[in-house]
Amino acid sequence: MLKSIKIPIAASVTVSLNNLAREKAKTEQVHNFAAGDPAIACHPSIMMRAKETLDLSYHMYPPVKGLPELRKLLVDWYNEDYRAHFEIEDSLVTCGGKMALSLSLQALLRPCDEVLILSPYWVSYPDIVRLFKGVPKIVKTTAEKNWKVTVEDLKGALTVRTKVLIINSANNPTGALYTKEELKSILQFAKENQIVVISDEVYSEIVFDEHRFVSCSSFEEFKDHVIIIQSCSKNFGMTGWRVGFALAPKEFISVLAVLQSQSLTSAPLICQKAAIGALEKRKEVSGLIQEEIRKRRDLFLLEFNKRFGVTLQAPISSMYLFVSLQDLGIDSLDSVWFCQELLKKGNVSCVPGMAFGQEGYVRFAFSESEKNIKAGIEALQKACKIIRTS
């Protein structure tokens, strides 16, 4: 009986490829550009808080909504840095940003509700929507428009079943960053059409070159229509700690807390304490992460452009380069085939654009160490030559 059980979603492509790369790395050297996992040591403030927790005589269940101290630090971060107007009751601590997103969609969706997803999108959006019986409605963007959507694009996708719009700025995989004016027009459109906006802001602190991140929470007039998804993973280099957040009107947060109480109960105590260490020193911690990722971005571009004879523009946010197969000298548009060949023939791992809703592209994470980036791009160049001639 159990052998016949099926589910309507697939495993995360980035996680699957990262696992394949790790498995192969047990016996061979693999250059892993698949997972955006900052190879940066945790800040001492994070580790100090975690070690203090280990010294406690016993560890009780944390509150379902999260430790009050952590929630206060989260709200202060948003109110002070992003001009939001949150209170502590507008916040929830979860096991990673993915759980905050899942809880939100679980609460919002009913069968056949449509969710507008902007392509290229983070790989998990469509499947999480399907998991809760929603219908992903993909809205395409283009490189010529800097991978950003307009209100006119959204109007063309709108139907009577449209319930939610997911926007991801700073963006994974393209690094696109929406301006204040662009966000305001999108939020106005959503309010006029009674659409809830889920704003995935997990790369908010990883923004480069004098560009400025703007949060959807900074528009108080749209507060009743916006859910913010946030995380410690990328902004503070804490991927393995699995601490994320939801910020929304307190009535909706209470709904999410009920769902969380019947599923994971709460994020682990030691992880929440570590997150307190990050947010207590948020400007220092995120500043160190941002600067290190910027250096790796610049190195990746320098090496890539030199070896492939192109002039790719530097992404202005996140930790990824979204590259066309044409820029790699590959005639095919089949990104899955290319990634399989790349891992097989060159021991280089990256993610196919198809997983992000954009065929003909692949995503490279420049989150590895500088030494690994140099070696990886050299291996990438050699592998592409082999693929082109095979």
C-alpha cells in the first residue's frame, strides 16, 4: 500500500543537484555552484549566544510564535532599517523562510486559487503552491526588461481566481531589484484587485554598488495586503541554523501560529538564540556577509568574462549569476541536459534555468570561497569545450 503513495510535487531541484554534487564529491573533486550556501564562518556573536544556550540546565519548549527577544529584534530591524511599522504581535519565528512561505500559502489558499509567480522564480514556489492545491500562474519577465514585471504584465495574467502574488526582491536567480516606484505600483494594483502580496525578502541585506533595497513593508497604506518572508540564512550566513520569519497583520500571524502549533511547534531554542546573536549585531554581521559576497561576485565575473570572452553585467543583489547557455558557447537550449553533462564530464554543478521557469539559462552561485571560484571556473571552461565537441 505505501509503495503506491504519490504526491503532486517534486523534490527541490537545487537541493537535489546539491546532493548529487556532494555524493560525487565523496570520491572526486566537484566544483559546486549549485547551492547558494555562503561558505563563511558564523559571526562570534552568533556562536556566543548558541554556546550560552548549551550551558542551560534544561531546554524548555520555546513559545510557538518565537522568543519575544528575537521577535522584538526582528521588528526593530524592519522598523529602523526598512521604514516599516510593525509591532511584536505582527511577527512569527519559523524553521527557515521556506516554512514561513509554506504556512502563509497553507492559510491563504483554497482549491483552484491562482497564485501569480514571476519567472524566473525561486524553484520551490510552484510546488509549494501545488502542495496546498493552488494553481501557479507564471508571469514571464525578460532580460531586456532587467527580469522585472510591470503592472501591465500582471493585468494580462489576472483572472477571477487570482488570490496571491509572490514577489522576490532582491531576486533569486537573477539579482533583480525593484525600485520604490515599481513596488508601489505593483502593491496598488494588488490592493485594487484584492490580491495578497507575499514579499520574499530573504536577500534584503545582500545588495551591492550603492543600490538600495526597498521592502514592501515600507508602504503603510498597503499593510493589510502584504506578508513579508524573511530569513537569517543568507543575510547573516546562517543557512544551517534554519531560522526564518513572517511579518504580517497580527490577526494573520495568529492564524499562522495555529498552523505552526500543529506542525513543527516552534523553531529550536538554540537556533533562535543564535539568531538573537545575529540580530543584536545585525549591521556588523550582514555587512561582513555582504562585503564577502561582493568580493566573490567580482572575482566570479572577472574570471568568467575572461575565460568565456563575454562582458556579463554584475548582478546588483543576491549571490547568483543567471547565465544564458549562449554565453557559455552552448548551442542547445536544454538546460537540464547541459547541467547533467557538466557534472558528468567536468565535475561542475549548477542549476538548470528550467527549474526557475526560464529555459536556455543556468544559475551559478558565487557563494564559494575565492579559491574554489577560480578552480571551478577553470573546470567550467574545460568542461564546456568538451561538451561542445562531443
